Amino acid sequence: MSQSLEERIQSLLEQGKITAEDADRLRGASSAPSAPSSWDSVSVARDTQEPRAARFEKSPPDAPRPPRGPDAPKPPRAPDAPRGERVQNYVYSGPVRKVIVQSRAGNIEVDGSGERVEVESSRGMFEATLEGDVLTLRNGFDLSNFPKGMDWLSDPFKALQGILPSNLEISLPSGIEVLEIQSVAGNIEISDVSARVILDVKAGNIDLSEPTSFQIHCTAGNVDVSGCLTGSEKNSIHSTAGNVEVSLEHGSSVRVSASVEAGNIDLDGFNVSKREKRMVGESVEATLGSGAGSLEIRVQAGNLDLSGEG
């Protein structure tokens, strides 16, 4: 205990501010060693367990990671389907076996008496793609070449040519085996095409003459077919809403199975083997000639006019 602390205790005792017992208690408290704090206790414990220098040693370095193997090669990307150039006129003199026309909107007129393939658009642009002996024509909306911003105002007619649907006039030579047309909206007129004709029309009238065989599906529109069916191919007409008229020329040989869900059947020149009339529709089975080929007609809403020359 320091001298100054003893003098202060003695002074307080003489002044009567503390008792002798309080003075002894103060002397004892000042002379007792102080207890280590919690931090000192931890330090002392660590000092007794390991040398101080050991606590500052660096930890051993991490084991080196194995080198990363090369990434697995990505599978090659499938090539995009070949795309043709958008044009307003197309001429091709080489051999063509099949012609496919895909149209979103616009009338299509096909003539099969030409010397080569010639396609002309009355207003907008279309796309022509030739793969081997298959020619595909796409007619519809295409915004890929439309001018950006306000640039189209400088020549609006030229700009709209790239996106407006247009009417197509198609001339085909002999030797075409298949003509396939897929149309969303527009009338179809086909004449003198000696090929198998496949038509899928959502909305529009169909006028087809002189095919060797045909397969027609029309959702809304009238269907008119004329020609001579002599082969053994299967022919069909499926109409959801619209009238159907079929006129078969002399020399045709076909078996007919026809039904109308809501409408009437007018039959002329056929040998009828079975006919059933219902309250709102009827069905018939008939033959023209020897019945080499077949013709199936299904009409949901509309009349059927079927005539043949024996």
C-alpha cells in the first residue's frame, strides 16, 4: 500500500469520517492482488498451453486444386432452314417436281400451261426457296426488312412492299407432280395443272380444273372442281362451311362416298348404290364408269352438287 493512501485513510480516521474497522477494511482491499479479467484469464490459459510464438505461426497453405479439365464440347447447332430472297418476280427454267405455296393473305392463280416456272406478285414481295427439285413460295407478312424509325416515310410505298400480302400469279410447266397450297385467307384458282393437287384453305373459295387427283380441305368457302378422274388415286374434299360442286368429264372412273350434315345432295349421271336422307342432311354412295379411283366428300354445312358424264 502506498504512503499517500495510508495518509488519507489516517486523515479520514482522525476526522471521524470512518471507523477503525472501516480503515482496516480499506487497507486490506488495497493490499490484496487484483483478480485477472476474463480476457487476461484467456490469455494466461493460452500462454500455459502453447508458446506465444506458436500462436503467430502461419497456417499451412491449402492443398493445390487439381487442374480443371476442358469443358465438354457443345453439340453443333442445327443449320437454319434455307431461306430464299424476297422478290416480286421469280423465273426458273430448271426441273421442278413439287411446288409448295404458303400464303397468309392474298389470292393465288395457278396456270399449268407454261413453259417454265414464272411467279409474279401484283403488289408486295414474296419469298422463293429452291431445294433440289422442290420450289417453296412464301407469301405474307415479313417485318425483317421494314425500315427503322421514321425512315419509311421517305418512300412509304417501297417500304410497304416488304410487308403487305399480295396476290400471286403462278405459271407452271408440264412435269410438275405435286402442287400443294396452304392459304389462310384468299381465293384459289387452278387450271390445267396435270398433277396431284393438295389444298388447305382456311377462308376463301377454290376453283380447280383438270387435276390428275386432289385432296382438298376448306374451312370456309365454296369448292368447285372439274376434270377427268381416270386413275386409281384417292381423292377427297372436306368442307366445313360452304357449297361443293364437282363435275366429272366423260371417261372418268371413280367410286363416290358423299355425306352432308346440314344441306342437300344433287346427284346426276352416277349409278347410285345407296342413298339415305335425313331430316337435315343425307349421304350417298355411287359409281361413275368402272370405279377405278375413289372420291370421298364430307360437307358439314352446305349443299353438294355432283354430276358426271358416263
